[in-house]
Amino acid sequence: MGAALVKEYCPNCIEPEDQGASRSLYVEAPETGSAEQEEQEPEPQAPQKPPRKWVLPPGEKLTVMMFGMTGAGKSSLGNLIADAPVFDSSDDTASVTNLDSIMKFEAEDGSLVLLDTIGLGDTEIDQEKVVASIRDVALSAPSGVDCLLYVMRNERITDDAIARLIYVTEYLWGSESLLNLYIVVTCASRYMQSRRDAEDWIRRQVEINWRFKHIFTIVGKNPNRFIFIDNPSLESGELKVEERREQSHQVLFKSFCKHPRDAVPPFTQAMMKQVQELTKTEQQELDEKEREVQRLQQEINKTQKGKKKGKKSEAEAETEAQSQAVDDGLQELMKKATEDMRQAKKAMNIKLAQVKADKAFQDQVREQAELATLKFSQDFQGGVGGDGNAGETQAKDAEKVKAGRNLLGALGRGLLGAAKKVTGMTGGKRASGGKNDTAAAAKAAAQVSSLSPEEEAKVILAKVRKSNQGTSPAQIFTSLGGWNGAGALTPMVFAKFLLNSAPGTRPASVGALWWRADTNGDGQVDIEEFKDFFKNHVDTA
């Protein structure tokens, strides 16, 4: 598929030689010593690990959220991603923020925000855990989540696990979160080592396991959205533990670096948008302070790179003395910028605490949780106190209905208790001031647009076909710059092409079509993929 013409593209990563910038936000100025000290032989140092190929750029804040059943290995995965045992630590760990249902890690260089959900994967789930999850996800990631990782072990998938996945993604967070979904399979050494074996395993599971088939379907039947890792414990006593953990780390970060952020928007449910609006001023101030710290760090790195080691001529020594004065000035500016950023973070945390304590916000969170639960129970059990018939859409998918009913049977009182309580409220005023009963509100909230996602995609693709009539895919590809540089279209170029061809296309629809075009999951669309996109989707719309 044009492999000889295509360079490896990484929209979210930095080159290995630039990785020093990602290790620390603050670099101490080196102390100057006497000439005799400078001429002394340097002390032998321990061998350093080779630079990593897949590294996120500082300051870009890729937001990743993990969820899955208890025992799937989320905490271990989080420690691997964070490169430190932060999710095993106590509540006073500086790098981790603990809320009731979320643990949040922020990389020191601002490259990554990592969220670990608590409670949604517990054997017993109740409405309070659901409410806490909606609230704390919104408070932890008001700007949305870029990569949503469903963590599962390389073992049999239970009805409870698949139904929990359906409930959390399609009801609690909304079906658009599926665009950001990746499946992380732990304890999968063989499939991490061999992508061919991994894809053969995926095909077998789809054929023999209806639960796995559903998982495969919700990620667009795209095997590249499955990430296989090994990740053995450091205390396991197994062979080559460090090597296997490092490989697992790089497999994950390759997916993070190649995630098409310019085409697939972060998923943001209603309460995230609410928090975003309520903290707008504080967030803008924090963003400004963080950008200044990053700018100064880049300046410091440049001056460090230009320094010559060993003996120097008189002219070189004079030049270095001048450079050192510049360094000292930059370090002072960095100290001030770092303190300003710390104060801005403090102000943001105070504002978030105020939002969390706000009764109107709490009522809105609870209402959203109740509506999600009620809609789920109506679809999979025919409605609590309803007519006994499953929703039309779900009735067409017997496997999905079966999983949902099994979840309702297994969790019973935890979820259905709240739903029954809500359904029984007729005509009463809502805590948030609404006049309609919750059942009516749930019915209204459950109304889908006049077009299903598939129908909406067909409308967009028809517009793309019409606006590009008389022009071949190869000509379009060339006009978009596909033959230049990497020999492929980046997510941003692809998104602009769709928006120009079909104005008004929603960001989520752009993301859905990107996944159809980038069939090999390498973060770009080459000429063969572009032709296939037209042949299989545009021309048939």
C-alpha cells in the first residue's frame, strides 16, 4: 500500500534527540569551577538506557483514561504508563490527585494526563458510584479525554464485563466516546511480540465469541485499536522483566503518539462541558502560565546543547561566560514562571472544589446518572415499570440485549433500585428546578437525531462524492499535498478535506470517517488507503 513512498508519521511524538526536554521542567544552572577542576577526568557513570523512540511532546497534555473490571491490571498499567509506581502509592503522593472515583496523574513535563477510574469495575456497582464517576471525570478532564483505554486480561470475557462496557461507554459517557476507545489486552506476551499472531487471535475470537465480537464492532472492526502488552510485575521473578516492561511501554506510547488528535476530537459529555465553562477564567490563566514554563524550558535546553565540554580557548571561555550569564537570567525567569504556574494550579483546584460542592452542579450530575441508568434499564429490560418490550434498536441486537439483561440480573438492586425510584416520580419537581418527571426527561434524552450515525455518515459521504465529481482520488490526493513530505495525508489535512467537501460536518463524524480511512492505524492515510476510502465508502454512499 505505497509503503515505499510513505515515511513513518507521528503526529504526537518528538524525535529521540529532543527527549531531554521532556524529562524535567526545570534545569539547574551548572556550577562553574576552576580550570583545574574542569581538566580533571570525569567520573565514570552508570550506563544509560538508549533514548526511547515513542515519546509524547512536552506541554501537549494527551489525556488518557483507563477503565475495566477489577483485577484487569489497571493500576499496573497506570504505573507502566507513568513510568513510576504512582498508582500504588498513598494519597499524599505529590504527582497523583485522588478524588472519590478517579486517580489523576500529571506528567511533570505536561505531556500526559492519566486518569484511573475507581468503582465502575467493582463487582458491586451502585448508583452512587455512577454519580461519583460522572462528577469526577468531569472535574478531572473538563477539556475531554483523548484516549479511552478499556483494560482486559487475556482470558475469557464474562457477560458482566461486556455489559459493563456497554453501559459505561454507550449510556454513561455517550456513544461518541467509542471514537476514542482502545482495547488494552494485558498478559499477552505472544501477541505483543507478533502482530500477525495478534490479528489471527482477534479473528478467531470474533468468530467464536459473541462478547468479543461486540468489542470488535464498537471499535469500528479495526484490529489496530487493540493494544497487546506483557507488563510483568517487577517482583514476579520472571525472565527479562525490565526488557518486557520497556517493550510494553513503547507499544502503548506508539499508540498514544499516533492517535489522530486533529481528526478525532476528545470525547466530552455534558458535565465536562459544564465544568469547562465554570472554570474558564482559571483554565485560561493556567494555560498561559504553563506555556511560559514550556517556552523557557526550550530556551534553557538550547543553551545547554550549545556548550562545549573540555578545554577551551580564551575566546571560547569568554563566550561561555557570556552564555552563562544568559543561563542565570533564564533560570531566574524559570523560577518565577514555575511559581506562577504553581499558584495558577492552586487557583484552579480551589475553583474545582467550589464546583464540586455546588448543589446545582451535584443535582445535574445526579440527573445525568439517573437518566443513563433509566435508559439502559428500559432498553435491556423493557423499561422499569414499562411495557415489557426492549427498545427497538436493541431488540435488533439479541446479543447486546442478552448482555444487558445479564448485567441487570447480576447487579440488580444497585442499578435498578435507582431507576425504579426515578420512574416512580411523576409530576414532582426536580432538584435542579425542572417541572417534568424524570421518566419523561429520560424519554426526551433518549431521542436520537433523525439520522443514525451510519445514515449521517452516508449523507456526508454523498456530499464528498458530489463536491469532488470529475476528480479522481489520485488527483485529490495530490492536490492535498499527499505526494509531498511523508507521502500521506495527516489527520488535520484529512479533516479539512472533509469539512471543505461537506461543510457543517460534526467533529465526531470527522473522527468516525477517519477511522474508516486509516485502515492500518499508522496515523496517516496513504494513496492506497485514500483510493480504498473512495471505492468502499464515498462512491457507494
